[in-house]
Amino acid sequence: MKKNLVTRGGLAALAIALLAGCASGPAGGSAGASGQLDLAYFGSPVSAYTQRYVEFADDVRAATDGELDLLVRPEGELPYKPSEYVQRVGDHSVDLAGSLSSFASGECPLAGVFGLPMLVTDGEEWRAMSESASSALEPCLSKYGATELWSYGYPTMHIFGSGKVPESIADLAGLQIRQTGPEWTEWIRGIGATPVTIETAEVGGALQQGVIDAIISTADTVNSRWAEEIDWVFMLDLGMLSEYTIINTSVLDGLPAESRAGLEEVSARYLAETSEHFQAADDAAKQSLTEEHSVTVVTPSDADRKQALSIAEAGWEAWSAALAGDDGVATLHSLRGALGK
């Protein structure tokens, strides 16, 4: 499909440069006298999300006068799946990680409640529920031996696909759609499609081979990873996921006071700024997808949006219970209270 060798070459060069800059430390938990800590992230080296962590590392280094050196380890550098980051940070296989709520839900089921389909659909709603979500997640992180430093909301997700362009939600029936987490299974079935679970690194090949027809994702993620395999986007505003930057609790507690203060100061700034930062990046990615990759934008009708939301709302409580039992339902009620929904 849409191939751009010049763009691929430029991305490859940037990937090599980023990897070279991140590859100077050991490939596992590395806290020690050097102040070097590994930060695992599942994004590609050229992803805006990975680059944000590189910026975070630079700012921490500056804030601590070089005493704390975070080494960002993007996709392929460490042998850990995103779905096990909470455990691997907790057991100190790695010092820090960027853990997406849908991936973390296997280890901390309540995290899946935060990203239920169409529960949180814009930045204002994410800010309204973020404090409640972090409070609910804290006991599970603590159980594993991890601590949240900061979090942010991913831009709103849509459905991106290949092949025939859908004109309505009815045209999505029969498609194989890659889900972002188990909480999406019933919603995808509710629109008549089939949910498919595939690791992030395998999505491109699955799209090329027709194993899946579409994915639920953000524009920036698609633009940086799978733009050449995507023909259309169905702009349904499906919801926002949360990402939690977590650190091994013993590592955090063992930092010198000045280094810890610098880390926490930078973390507070990134908590305040990162959701808006990525919304701007996502807007630019949408423009790139349409102008540079000829992706067709489909705007759903009001009736389609109402149908999609009705399917989601009908499943929220049952999905929360399936994810985390009574705690899941209580967390859902708390989040809905914070959101006024």
C-alpha cells in the first residue's frame, strides 16, 4: 500500500540516533551510585510518546544537575511486554516504565475501568477523573512495589482501518478489530465486529496480512507506526486511555533527597502539561495522515454516535465487575461521580 521510502529512511535514521542515545546503560534495573535508571517504554523510538519520555529524562537530568540519569528504553531494547511493566518495575527488573492503563489492567484490573469505552472522551473529562483514578490505582501499585510519579491522558481514540471505507457504524460489522484491552471486547461485539488481541509490535504485520481490518488507537500512534497500512479513520471519539509513569518504590525511597526532589518537581510539571502536549501532537498527526498518506476521514452521524454510546453505557457496570469485581463497580461509580455521568 502507500509506501514512502524517503520518509521510511528518515524515520530509520532518527530511530538509530535515538537508540544510540538510549543504549549507554545496562539492560535491566540499574539504580546505583551512578544515578542511572532504566525507563521502559513500548513505543517506537520515533514515536512522539517515546520522545516525550526522552524530554522528561533530559529535564530530570537538568533538575538534578546530572545526578539522576534516566535511560529511555524504547520498543525492542528490553525483553518485557507492556502488559507486564507493573510487575517488572515492582520486582526491579527495570527501574521505571510508562504503563498504559489498558496494558496495566492485567496486573491491576482497576486500571481497565479508567479506559472503558466512551467513559472519558476529552481532556477536560480526563482531568476531572484523573485524581480519583490515581487514588484507586495506588493500592495495587503499592502491592507490586511500584509508585506513580505522574500520569497523562492519551488523545481521544478513533477506529483506523484498511480496505473499503465505511460510511456508517453499520459498515463496521464483520470487521476484525484489534482491541486495546479486554474491556473493549463486548463493545466491539456490540457493533457487530470481532475483537482481536495482538501485541503492539505485531499490529503492522497483521494489517498487511489481513489478520485484522482495523485498530482502535490515536492519530499520533497510527501516524508514527502504521500510516502506510491505513486507508480510513472513523472519527467516533471512543475514549481516552491513561498512561502512568511508575518507578520502583525502593529505588524512589533510596534516592538522595535532592535528586528525589528534582524528580518529583519535574514529574509534577509533566502531570500538568503532558495531556495538552499530546493533544497538539495528535492534531498534527491527523493532518499528516490526511495530507501525506491520503487517509479518508469519515465523520459519523449523530445517530451513529448515539448508538455507540448506548452500547458502551449498557456495558460499563458489567465490564467493571468483570474486570475487578465489587472494587471495579465502586471505582466506576466514583469515576462517574467525578465526571457527572
